[in-house]
Amino acid sequence: MMRGGMLRPAGSRRQSRLPGWRPAAAIGLAIFLIATGTLAGNAYWSAVTSRSATATAATPATTSSGTNGLAVTYKQGFVPNGSVVSAPLLADTVPITINNTGSTPLNFSVSVSGGNAAVTLQLWKRGSTCDATTAPAAGATTGTLSAPPAMPADAVSATAGTSILLCARTTLTGNFADAAGLTITPTMTFTGRVGDNWSAGSGTAFTQTATYNWFRVKHNFSGKCFDANGASTAVGTTMILYPCKAPDKTDNQSFRFEPVGNQFRIYIGNGSGNGPVIAPTLDTTNAQVQLVAKTTTAGALLNRQLWSVVPHGAAGDFQLVNLQNSRCLTMNSSNDLTVFLITACTTSTSTTDATYRSQHYSFVEIP
């Protein structure tokens, strides 16, 4: 039907009711595709994979043994032992074992508290022996009990469950007259470390003392003792024979033997470090033995004050031979108050011979 105008083609009315439908649909589809693509991208980059793991902390732990063997009393003087005279006891050597009982390798260091600079400390990796006759191994380190050495380079570290074997030696190197009577109780600690913050230590205390060793000089012939007459310490006091007293380091029957080269200077117990000391008055046979003023000036006076302690004959028997005149301390009597003399030394080794018995002595250390 045609009303007042031209005839319009069929379908033209629908197209006019939805103007721009096709462009709008295309835009919407594009937005949808972009949106879905973006979401898929977000899902991909946000994916997380979980894995499980266990962290275990290493545990440092250590123990040590043997350090307490450094407890020692240093003694200056001779040490009669059977038929020999041992060197003065001025050193102590012991094996030490450091155990890494933890679960991680450790590097070790050593420290000492309460020590003294007069005592040297040496450490070295232990071999088959570790005693007074063992020479320090290559790589040994040296310090003191107040400034200890580093660990030997070949005995620094230990893996878990293993040990470090050391040899340790302390030696009194200071002036003995200054050290006598000194007692110290240092603590030696071995500390194992891993990293900067983890460590474990093991410490042991030990006591060291320096003291003179004092002796009764017992005469073989009479069984009585070397004695200063009247308990005097005055120069010129004669040395006599007298019954042995109860042990006492400060009486007139106690004597200490100071090493001077291969000889000994003999001090009386109730004297002092400045003397007096024992010597013959002359170099002739039957010269009396007295207390004399100590000297350190080389010459005849000094040599008269020095005695060799010579093992001779039966085990435990010794002669006292004067350096200056090569004569022996002699007592031919068993009577109290008899004066000691010097006479030619006997070569007899018969313990029943009167001359042997008159010139032979044993030494009883006073505790």
C-alpha cells in the first residue's frame, strides 16, 4: 500500500529500528575476546608451584681431656733416684685430646686464664710419644701461660666426630728464686668455631707450684744426719753429726741443692736465699766443713761452695765431692757432735768397708 509517497522496499523498517547494530556487535565481540584473553594471561602469570624442604641447624660441641695432667710442682735441685741424680723438675709434658662431638667441622683455638708469663707453653701435633723425652715436632707453637700460642697449623681443625691429638709442654723459665713459693691455677680452654657466631668450648683448670725440694742428708756409717751445730746460721758454724729429727723444711738438718752448672750449692733450711752455704774452710785433707758466706764470684771461694752429687756403689748411695779440691765429705764417727771433714775420696764399692760407709750418704726428701 502506498500512502502519500513512494513505495519502500520490504525489511527497510527493521533496519531503521536498530540503527548501527552491526558495528556495535563487532565492537562488543572484540571487547569480549580481549577480556577473555587478558584473564587467561592473568591466570598463567599468577600460577604458583609449592615444594617442601627441611632445614637442619649444625650443632657445634667439643670436649677435651688430658689438660689436668699439667698439674705439677716445679722443683729446683737434684732428684736422687736409685743410683742416679735426675735433672731438676722444671717441665711437664702431657698428651691432650680435643674431641669434636658436634655435627659440623670446627676450627680450634686455645686460651688460658689465670696463667703466668714465667711458664712457657708449647703445643705440637702428637706423634707416637708424648713425654719428657719427646722433642717438639715440626710446626710446634710457643707462648706462655699468660699469652698462649696459636694452635699448630697441622692441628687446627677437626671434622664432626673426629679428634685432634696434641702434645703440650709447660716449662718454668723464669728466675726460680723469684718463682719459689708461687702457686697458680690457670684454666686452659679449647674453643671450636664454625662461622662467626657458633662456637663451643671445653676448659680445664690445673694447679702449678714452684718450690725448692728439701732433704735430710743421712750418713751411711752412723745412720745419723748432717746438722749445723747449735741450730745456728752464723758464718763459721761447724757442720756436725746428730740424730735425725722429724721432717721440717726450716730446721738446721734441712738442705736444698741449687744447681750451678753440673754442681750444686748447698743451702741450710733455716737460712735464706742469700746463704750461708756449705763449704770446707781449706782445701787440705781433714779441713772442717762449715757455714760460709755465699759468693757468686768465680774463683777458689766459689768452687769450694760447689759440690758434685755422685752415685757410687750401692743404689741410693752418693758421695759429695767438692769442686775445688776433689775431696769428699767425710764422717768417720758415729758420735754426736763430731765435725764433718773433707778427705780423699774412696773408690771402694764394698758397703761393709769403713771408708765407703764414712763417705756415702742417702737423701730423704722432706714433704
